[in-house]
Amino acid sequence: MGLLDSLLGDTPAPEPEPETEPTIEISEAEHEVVFPVAIERSELLAYKRLIEYDRETPHSDTEMPEPVQDSLDESWKELTPGNQTWSEENEATREDAEFIIEAWLDEFTDDTAVIFVPIGTYFHLAKLLWVCEARADLDEDPLESTEELLTAAALVSRLKDAEDGDAPSVFAHTDDIPVTQAELGSAS
């Protein structure tokens, strides 16, 4: 037996510690899951012009008879929660989209910005596109498909792809998110 063996004895090799993933504790009240999306200022400005075009363009050349409007409002109320009429819902949709677009425009210091987009944001922006598309398809409605509608549709499609696709989601502090989940929920 050697000197080291007599001093140390028969010591077995230490067992390796099990590998563990590092953990980070994040406050759910101050953080959200978001998707970083590169957005062009021109896309947001086109969407903003679409909002104004939809708001300023009358809904049809002929006034809808009151019984038909009442029937539409009744059907609408049966299909959707709340007590808003069809036209009130459309205005709320415009206001939601306008709120999001304005908040995002405030993030720009150049022509492109990476915006932290919470889950479901694309839906709030898509609702106005569906209204505009439906109006453009009606012969009696003067609203027409525009370049702004196509640009806005491309933007919303990219937002949806980021959420549904392989884009990595990240946790971001709510101070870094222009429009948070809570603000989206209260905007409607």
C-alpha cells in the first residue's frame, strides 16, 4: 500500500451530480409571453389609413330599412356576447386596432422596429380586415379593396404566423410590451 492510499484510504470516485436545467423565477404579474416581430413603420401607417378609410366611407349608398337593421342587430346580439349593435361593434373594432397601431408607432425610432406582440394580438387587428373585406365584397357598399388593405393583411398574416409557427416565444417585462394582454382585454 502506498503512502497516498494509506492516508486517503479506499475512497470511491465521487458520483456525478444529476444534470439539472437552470431555472429562472419570473413574476407572472410583471412578465408575459410574447413574440418578437419585425414591423415596418410603413405597414402601420397603411393600417392606420385603412382604419380612417373604413371609418369615413359610408356603409352603403342606400339606407338600410329599420326592420332589416333591427333584425341584423338582433342576430348579432345572439351570436356575440355583450349588448353592442353591429355598428357599435364595428366602431369598437376600429378603436381596438387604432389603440394597438398607435402604441406600436410610439416604439419606432427608425423605419423598422421589433415589437413584442402578446398572444392573440393578431386577432384584434384581423377583425377590422374581415369587416373591410366583407364591405368590399358588397356591391352596394362604396368601400373598395385598397393597397392599405393588402398591406394590413400581410402584416396580420405575419403576426399570426409568428404566433402559430416556429417563431420563438420569449418572456418580456410588461414595461417593454407596447400593448399588454391586459390592455388587449380591456380595449374590447
